[in-house]
Amino acid sequence: MMTMSFRESSGWAMGGLMLAMAAWYFGRLGLAAWQPGGSLPVGMLIAYLFLTIAGSIIVQLLLAIINRREAASPADEREAAATARAVSWAGHLLTTCVVTALLWFIGHGDGMMLFHSLFAGLLASQALLHLGTAWLLRRGF
């Protein structure tokens, strides 16, 4: 059985955290996030940011404790190439989401919908970055 490198396990863990936190945020908002004329749930947004940052610190700390030597080492060529490709994918997804959200805003003029569309695109691109890196490393990139 092939063991996971620090960067692969970090990718899976952080990608899972990003998806879980996005599900939590948009699940708490429900359909209100996608209704015209809503207001920004500042308290929930602050809670999301705090929980995501705290979760990221805890995840990275635990992974670094488990694998001390590899966590401190720089990325090798394979890991750097996998990360670069995943960054490219995430950038394309974010660009598509931004353009789509802006076109929607031009047609409908709802700023709250624009915010939630851009925020969802940002969360999706972050999840793709982490999960894409882990997947590329797993498949032997």
C-alpha cells in the first residue's frame, strides 16, 4: 500500500475542510443566499472565517506533528508541478465564476446575489486547488 505524502494528505484534508465549511455556510443560509434583495449575514460570515482559519491551523498542525520531517522540507519537482497544475485549474474555475457572476449582476442588478456567487466561486476554486493537488499526487503525476 502506498502511503500519502505530507502534501497529498494536506490536500485531501484541506479540500475536505473547504467543502465542509462551504456546505456549512450555504446550508445555514439556505435559499436566502440566492434570493434577490437579501442582506449580508455578517455574523455568519465572521463565524465562517473564524472556523475555517481555526480548522486550517488545527489540520496543518496535526499533519505536521504526524510527519515532522516531510512537513519542513520544500516541495520536490513532482509536488511543485502538481500544485502548479491545480493552481491553473482553480484559476480557470474562479475566472469562469467571476465572469458568470458579473454577467448575472449586469442582467439582474442584485449585489447580494453577486456577493454570494463570487464567494461560492472562491470557495469552489480553493477546494479544487487542494483536492486537485492531492488527486494529481495520488495518481502519480
